[in-house]
Amino acid sequence: MTESERYGSRRRRASDSHRGPAAPTASAESSEEAEADPREVARAIVLRQLSASAKSRRQLEDKLADRNVPEDVAREMLDRFEEVNLVDDRAYAGMFVRSRAETRRLSRSALRRELAQRGITGEIAGEALEQRSDDDELRDAHVLVRKKLPTSVDPSDRKERDRLTRRLVSMLGRKGYPPGLAFAVVKEELGALESSAEEFASEESAGDEVAGDEFSADGFPGDGFSGDEYAAGGSTLGGRDRPDPDGAHVWDTP
């Protein structure tokens, strides 16, 4: 389908949507615009759209078709906006790739699809996507997986590990990452998480053993004396005075 055919098809759909009582507001607005100068209508529409956010030429064409602006008028108006750089697909594509990569961490293939949906393909799309490298995608894939990982994983629970792997790989797939890269990243991140869990468990076990040794049967923690020095009936701590059970102080020699 040529651009002219696509634009005409878009206008027909817009006209159909404005017919009947289901959309009186849109119909009334369309009638008012039809009575006005089409060029002024087109100019006002484009300015409103650009004041809200940057847009590609294709997006603006679609907006003009929605309002039944004649194709030749739409083309003329958009050409004028391009001449003064208010419509610039090259600049828009570069900004779009940077923004989407930062906020959503999409892969280049996903970004290419989104650019195509906005009418940006070929050299302009390729130039914009050159901002992203293989290393960028690998780093972003790791970041995405880490955000979705649980705080711990039981290495012995194979069923849970497989379920988590499938979920994380699917998440990366939806963002355009190829299966090979997705599986490799998920495997690496799960391995790191399981190693950390095992290391933590080992440290906890070692700490428990040390604590148990400090409370041996022959002594008390932190006093420096053995249990033998606390003889039954005795009242000294290594030759030092201590209160006897009745509250009186006695002095025992070793």
C-alpha cells in the first residue's frame, strides 16, 4: 500500500467513526473544521500535537487524517514544518531510542519495531539504533533480571528454579532480547544468587559453632576462669574477694 492509499484509508476510517449519534462531539468538531481553511486547521492540529510531545511525521499524518484534512494539504503543511525543523524524524528517532532504552531497557530489535510503528525505518532508524551496543544490551538484560529476582533461591528446589527461569526469560523476550542471550543472563544471575545463599548459610553455620565453643562445659564466657575455680562452698575468684551467699565478704587465700 502506498502512502497515498494508506492516508486515504485512514481518512475513511476517521469519517466512519464520526458518523451517527455515537460520536456527536467529534462530528461537530469535524464539521467546524471542514468549514474553516484546511491549511489553518492542519497547522493548528500539528502545533497542538507538537506542544504536547515530539512526534514523527507519520504520527502527525495520522492525526491529520483523523480530522479529515485532505492529503495534499497535510503533505504541504508537514513539508513546511520540516523546513523549519519542527518536524525532524532523524532527531526524533535518536531521542526516542535514548529515552526508551533508559526508561524501559528495550533491546534494539524491540526499538526498531517501535520506530517502524511511528513510520521511521531504513537509514534513519539504523542511525538511531547505533547508539546502542551489544554491551549495552547485555548490561540492561542483567539489570532487568536482578530487579525481578527474589531475595533468595533454594538451590535444591529444581521445580521452583525452572519456573523462575521460564518467567525471567519470557520477561526478557517481551523486551526483544533473543532467547540465547536471555537464557545465558538468567542462568548467570540465578547462579550468583544461589552462591550467595550458600555462602550466607555457611557463615551462619560457622558462627553457630563458634558460639557453642565459647560456652563449654568447663567454663563461663568472658570471665577467664574455669569451672574448677568455682568450687562448691568456695568464695574466691582466683584469690579475689567475692560476696558469699549470706551477704558477708570473706577473704580466702589460694
